[in-house]
Amino acid sequence: MTLKPLQDRVLIKRMESEQKTASGIIIPDAAQEKPMKGQVIATGPGKDNNPMTVKEGDAVLFAKYAGNELSVDGEDFIIMREEEILAVIEA
């Protein structure tokens, strides 16, 4: 199934969280927080003649409770408005 967000919505797949701390301590799954960064999978066309500023493939940061989580074909995604994205990560 394919999803195409409407208006100013963005479909994001969370990036994997770190399994170890900087000092090498392994973090168990139960103690890990969900990462607040992800990759843009799809975007809508924009809203009210305002084009989208993020594009497919961008790495982004978002707030801890931003958007709505959904599962499609066994994969977890977040769909949120573009205004809920805090920053684009540039390499």
C-alpha cells in the first residue's frame, strides 16, 4: 500500500535509536526512548499556495509527542504537519 499525505502533512519513518551510550554501555530495549529524528518518506503538495520546504529523503527532528503514529504493512510511521518539524538535519 502507498500513502500520499494531503495538504501540508509529512510521512516520516523514525530512525533507529542508539543501542549503546558513548562510554559503551548497552541500553536495554525497555529503557530506550523513541528517537525524535526520522526520514521524510512522502510529503503533501502544501497548503494555501505555500509549497513544502521539506522533501523526500530529508532527515528531520521533531517534538517527542508530535504527529500521529500509524502502522502500514508492518512498518511504523508518523504523519504530522510540516509546522511540527523542528529542523532539517544537514550532513
